[in-house]
Amino acid sequence: MKKELDQIDKNILNKLSEDARMPYSGLANDLKVSNTLVHQRVNNLIEHGVLEKFSPVINERKLGYEWSAFTGLTLKEDSSSESIVEELRKIPNVTECYYISGQYTLFVRIVARSNEEMRSILYDQIDHIKGISKTESIIDFGCAFRRNIPL
């Protein structure tokens, strides 16, 4: 079910997109509304699934993960995608996984500390998952930008 957002909801989401750690009292102050209203609206956005979670954005490169790749996965049978997704979930270096259309069934993002680690993840782990017939990777040289949708 689609949730209709009014201007207060949009303002709250925009402020949280800028700084998810902003206290509700700060939000209320900035938006000139009550603290209670902010609490109610945030809870309502969570209940409707518009706001899924608050989580930190970790700079992987600062932690030594110098390599990143987007990898398309061709499956032997698309019907086996759920079990393959469960196996991919077990590999900590696979940070994202998407169902897509086109020549691949799944598209994943992989991070690694080195070229050798990336090779090992691809050849020793992903290629051994039952049901994957082929992988094709594109090396990521850095994110130009990332943002939430405009409200």
C-alpha cells in the first residue's frame, strides 16, 4: 500500500536524510512543530515501511576494503534464485544483492581488501554456489555520489 506523504513527513525525511542522528527535539525545533508530532510521524513512517531503519554509512575504503565490484550472476535455472540468495547472504563481503532483468538474474556488490581476496571471493566462494553458471564483474573505482530519492 502506497503511503501519501504530506509536507511535514517530507520535511522530516529530508532532515533525517541529511543527518539520521538528529534528535527528534532538534527536528521539532527546525520544523517548528512539537516533539510529540515528530515522534508520531516517524513511528508512522516506520509502520508504513517508508522509513525502514536507521543505520550508519560505513566508508569501506577507510577500513581497508580497497576493491569493490559489481557482479552479474547467470543462473542455471532462475527458479533456484532463492537458495542462491541464501548462500550469497553467508558471504560477508557480498554487501548488496538485487534481482534484475536482462542477461543476469542477480546483481551483487562485493568488497575486498585486495585483488587476491576479490579473486578468492569470486572463484572460491561464489563460483562454487550450486546453480550459478557464470559471473561477470565490473570493478568499482569509487562512488561519484549516492543519495535518497527527492521528496
